[in-house]
Amino acid sequence: SSGINAEYGYVGRNTFLNVALVAKFPNTLLGSEAKEKYFREDLNSYYFDRNRHAFDAVMGYYLSGGVFMYPAKLNREVVHREMMFYKIPVFVEQEVHVMEFPESNTIRQKAYLLLNYPKSSVLATILSCLDCVLIFVAVTMLIMETEPQFKRHFENQLDPFYNHLFGLNSVIMVYFTVDYLLRLYTHPCRREFFKMFLPWLDLLSVLPFYIEYNENLQHRSIITRRRCQQW
């Protein structure tokens, strides 16, 4: 079998988890052989008569690669009791992540995990590595721009390297802009998103590019109008 078909809760809600994914956590209930006693042949699935809302946190734990996220608006005692049943560790010292997705396993939730938890999938790991590479390139270009021997390449539009460096910088800034907007859109609580420090830092890192780009456009527009007036 390539996955675990699990029916849980009093209303018989179904979900599907990859076997290889849960097998990475052999100390948990779903990742161990202990789950076999919950298998029902008549349903052809594992049946758990438990709190279905708390199971969102169980799903999030496996999908995020072992990061526990508290379900929104659910009593902490209930959550801890359910996590004890599924043998998922919950630490008081651990940072609390609030999930407010309408239901688990949605596209928005998958995108949130993809952008914020590199261990959640291979693609998430690749994106995280790409972020690191682009950050390194952007910082390197910023340092080079302050060095006298390289400064002309970034400021003189007649320089042979100007267009290449400007194009590379534009691609990087557009990538980080799209990344920022996707993180904002997929975040479970946008109010909490703006309370964090890093999103503001990300925003401030891309704003100078657009401000400078707008100034350049205005400058070019003025030059064009002057040439037209001369004609």
C-alpha cells in the first residue's frame, strides 16, 4: 500500500497519509505497528474515534516534517490528550503555531507548508535552497555596488555589464516579491503575519528596488518629454 486511509471522528471523515511520510516517525502511533489494531476490514481503513478537529494538528505534524502546530480555537487540554493518544510530542517550550485553515490538506495549507517548512517535502527543500542562493547573490551584488571598482557597472547605463546586472537584480527582486505575497496569502492568520519581525524585514528589503525603479522611470519620462519638446 502507498498510503494510509484513515477514517476518524464521529462523522466518519476520511483522510489519506503517505506510508513513507508517517514511517519517518516510528515513535508515533501512525508511524508504528500499533496502528494495526485500529484497522477495520469493513471500511478498508484505519478507524479512530477521536476528535476530528485535533487531527488537523496530527496531519500538520507529518506534513511539516515534525513541526507541531496547535489547531485554532481548540482547548489545549483536548489537544494534549489527543496528541498523547497519537504519541506526538508536544513541548511547552516549543513555539506555538496557530492553524486556522478551514480544513486540513487544502491547497492553501500545502502551499503554507511548502513555503515555511523545508522538511515538509522535497520541493520545499529545493525552494529553501533556492532562497539561500538568491539571498547570497543579492547580498554579494549589494556589496559590489558599494565598491569603487565595481560601482560603475551598477550606475552607468552605458557600461556593458549594466543591463546584465540590472536584469539579474530585477529577477531576484521579483522572485522575493512573489514569495512575500504568497507567504502573506497562505499564512493561517494574516494579523499574526504582520506582528512578526521577518515579514517586515522582507518587505523593507524589496521596497528600495521599486522606489529606485519608479524614480528611474520618472527620470526617463522627463527626458523623453524634453526631447519631444525640442523636436
